[in-house]
Amino acid sequence: MTADARSTNGTWQRLSPRMLLVHPVHEVLRQLPVLVGSIVLGSATGNSAWPLAALGVLVGFGLLRWVFTTYQITDENVMLRSGVLRRRSVSVPRNRIRSVQTDARLLHRLLGLTVLRVGTGHETRGDAAFALDAVEAAQVPRLRAMLLAESVPGDVAEQPSGQVLARWRPSWLRYAPLSFSGVVMIGAAIGLAYQSGLGVRIQERVAKAGTEAAHRTGVVVVVSVGAVSTVALALLLAVLWSWLTYGNLLLRRDGGVLHLRHGVLRVREHTFDMRRLRGGTVREPLLVRALRGARVDAVMTGVHGEGESSVLLPPCPAHTAKTVLADVIDNREAVDGPLRSHGAAAARRRWTRALALPVLAGVALGVVNVFVGLSIWLWLAWLCVIALCAVLALDRVRSLGHRVADGWLVARTGSLERRRDCIACAGIIGWTLRQTLLQRRAGVATLVAATAAGRKHYQVIDVPAELAWSIAAEASPWVADSIWARR
């Protein structure tokens, strides 16, 4: 990038030459199984040229990526051409850009570079995504200001300021062990080991060591130590991943934009156009909620509603999460206000769905007990299951509710992962009423609000059927003129 981003208009530009030091390294890491396979092949054949040839091809391919990658910024479009063996071209209209994100791994940061991505109203992945890997970090504010010209004033781009909504706290790490990220990392490492051909050798050595230890100390001790060690490693990895990913988080609002920055080794920045904001979601997984925690997702056009790109706050104290979302949408009652209950029929459905299978299992156990005596421990286990299901049903009943007020639709549901969706009524573009056979018998219905942001559809579950269209009409006055609302 040049000093003046406007000079890119009408001319094809190359990425920073410093990427010649980055692409080969990333290519080698990306094709690590191929490199390991070449080393194994070279050892088996006694020919050391195989790994050297593989390394040379990977490094050469990484260098060619820079040669064949160019981009152009005009008043109407942002265009990218890339690909060595297969050429591709990506063009994004400037008026479709909804957000700008940057991603700087450790090697990028050492070289003063960053990867810049633009978000549009459609989710794109792989070859369809627009990403400049990489531009000089010093030029990112000016480029961001140009891409979001109608939202980001020039002085904001040069001198970040505004209202700080949240900062990362080390105490947030207490929620990290409640996720499965550590288990996923262990599974990924095992998969990579088997893919590279090292898994079998490692398995043989572990099995041999485990057998010898079992002879010395006993199978129970070995299994117990292995289980405890695996759990401890998973917890440690989960905490480490959370710190590396969200450490140094800073959420700031500058007029018409929302800035999010997080990461320790790999720093990511997201700049969202607040005009595209359609609300937010407070998500409370059961274990996180037990420690009074929650996370916040943005409901915004151009940002997918379930992935990492939508996260405004990772698991943190629930009070912090709700306060931040209230500041973002400027409505405290929508985030923390009382909700309207869905009535007795909706409550009965939760009790029935939670207890139906355990009760049927109890009947089956009773029939079997007539012919074959069952252990008292089996009945105690059944009673524990009944108690847990009853607690789950009670929590689901307490969680269920909705609210329409001050231009906001609020819907809360769930127990294992309770979520409270706060959606701006102005962003709702359509309504759907759904009823299953059992819902019709119970006199309830599921009302679905369609929007171009986030998950695209947000449900108000098991509302009384006779009130469903009146709720939609209250949120969207144009629904009152439809034939459904007049029925």
C-alpha cells in the first residue's frame, strides 16, 4: 500500500514484498503431512533427496503466491486476483462492505504485516472470501477508513478513541475449562499424528509403556492416572487457548463503528458498521451460567451469527456481558428486562418432553423387575435421572419468554444453552408461523422472525397460537394489514 490509499484507484497493486518471507513458511506448515511423508519415504528408500525436493517445491509454491497475487481498489469495487495453478478473481462492490477485519499471526506481526478481510451481506469461505494476505499494518487504518468511508471519519482511523465498552480480565479464564476446546485440540493433535504416519508408532510405544506400568501398579491405577492426566491436559489447553485467543481484548465504540481487538500471539481486529447492527444475543451455556457467566454475539448484517466472527465478548461475568450489550444496542430493558410468560400449555410441553422417556424407562424397568429382580442401585440411578430431568424441565420453563417493547423483539429459550436474542424490529423483514401436530393439539405455535443479519431467523417458541400474529403485528405494524393478523 502507498501512503495515500486513493492512489490505488484504477491500478493493480501487489502485496508487500515482506510476504516473500511469510508465504513459504505458511506453505510448509500447511503441507506438513506431505513433508513428514517425504521424510518417511526418504528414510525407507535411503534417498535423502525426497524431503529436500518436497521442501523446495513447497517453498517455491509459497514464493509464487506473491508473484501471482494482485489487487485493485476503485470507487465502485475492490478486486483480487490470485492463484498459481488455478487462477481466481474476486470482486466486491464497495457499497456491499459491512465490516473490515484484520488478522496478524506472530510472523506477520514481526514483519509489520496483517491480513485484511472485508465482510459483506453474504457468508463467504475459501476461494470466495476476499482477503489481502498481507498489507502493511501501518496502512490498515487508512484502508479501513476508505472501505468504510461513510461510517469511519478520517480522524478516527488515525487516532482511535471513543467509548471503551469492555476490556479483557484475567478472571475471565475461570470460564475457559467449561468448554470442550481442550478436548478438540487433543483430538486434532491425534488426528494429525495419524495423518502424518507417526500415530501408529506413538500408539505402540504408549501401549507398551502402559502394559509395563499395569504389571507394576495395576490396571486401575494406570487407567485412573491416564484419565486424570487427559482431563488435566484438556483443561490446561482450554485455558491456554482462551488466553491466546481473547487476551488483551478491547471493545470500543467510535461514533458509527464498533472496534473489537483481541489476541496475544495472533492479533485480530474487527471493525463493524453500526448502521448494520440489528441487535445481539446473550448466550449462557449451562456450566458457564452455573458460574454466573455469559457470552455476547452480535446480530449484524455481513457477520455470520454462530461463528467466531460474531463474538463480541467471550465467556465473562454475566453482569459484564449484559451491560456491554445494553450499551451497544442502547436499551437496558431489552437485555435485562422482565419477559412475558408463554402460559401453561408451553410449560406442560417442557415437562412432557423432559419426563416422557424417563417415565417410559421406569415402566419398562418395572415390567422387567416382575420377572427378574433388579438391583436397588439401578432404581436409584433411575431416580437420579428423573430428578435431573425434572430440574431441566423446570429451568426450561423459567427460561421461556418474550418481550416486544421500544422497537425491540426479545426471545429467550433453552437450558443447556440458554440464549436471549434481542432483535431490532426495524430489521425484521418477514414472519413465519409454524405448528407441528403436537403444537396444534396444545394450542401453541412457533413464531419465526426473519432478518438479513446474524442467524437470519430468530424463533419465539411455543407462544399461544391465538396471540402469535398479534405479537408479530406489535413488532412489525405492517403485519397488522395482512390477512393472517385479521383472522
